[in-house]
Amino acid sequence: MYGVTEPKRDARERLIEGTRELLWERGYVGTSPTAILQRSGVGQGSMYHHFSGKPDLALAAERRTAELMQRQIREAFAAGGSAFDRISDYLLRERDVLRGCPVGRLTGDPDVIASDALREPVRETFAVFHECLARAVAEGAAADEFEAGLDPEQTASTLAAVIQGGYALARAEGSAEPFDRAVRGVLALLQVSSPTRR
């Protein structure tokens, strides 16, 4: 029940998961090695046994978060239903708005933006989101859900910007309401572009 292998087995996992939580809460700059050790409940020796230092551990944590988020995005957009339903379901899904996006929040960290390696999981995740949105918009236009002239790439960028901007507005206000208004507003604009609504 209390085998000696358990702490060794999950020390690396605890470091990654603890760092993931701290990056979401505090960002890269605000996440110190001391805080990581306290959150993970492991000793300093474990950290440097598994990782060369904070940047290496942070990158592993970022990659984990990015992989999970990319999988969730792909699964959401692979679900059945109309293009509008898939976009709407994703934008309206339950989320911890006041905590912000676990990947998007890292764009506010100067150390992340200055590092090609630390920035890459963020870039990849936004690229997956953009690709899924653009494909859904293109499919919707082809199915006469949206105006045929609606540019999938531009519309995908707009939708992604509304989500990330909505997080910022909500955090500034201390309320999820600005996020909800932004999402419902952009979905209403998307619906207006439907030829069947004219």
C-alpha cells in the first residue's frame, strides 16, 4: 500500500503537474523553483534529477498542457452537428474564465515570448485552434450555413481573438460576464452571415 516505489515513480509527474498549475496561476516569471518544489511536494534533488532547471521543467509542463488542449480542441471540432453548432459548442463550453486560458496566458510572459522553445507550444496550440475554426467556417460556408464569401482564415482569427480578448476583459472586470457577452456577440454576428437568415 505504501510501497517505496511510488514517490520515485511519480516525482517527475508531480513536478510537471505542479508546474502546470503554477504556470496557469502565476505565469512563467512568477513561478519560482521554490514554489514548484512546494507545490509538487518533492525535494530539490528530484527536480534536478529529472530536469536541467526551471526552463526545461517549464517546457515539459507547457507541452503537457498544450497536448491536452490540442486534443480537446480536435475532439470538440470532430463531433457531429452543423459547423455553427461545433463552433458554438466550443465557444460556449464550460471553462474557468477568470483563470484565463492556460496556454494563452503565457503570451503575457516576456521570458516565454523571448524564447523560441517556450513559445512553440503556445504557437502550436493556437495553430490547431485556428485550423479547426477555419475548417468549420469553410464547411459551414460550403453547406450554406454562412455567407459563401466569408473568409475562413480571417473569421477563424476573429473568433480566436474574441476568446482570448474575452478572457482579458473578464479578468479585468473580475467577472465572467464580459467573456460571455463577447462570445455571444461574435456568435450572433456569425449567424447573421447565414443566407437562410436574410
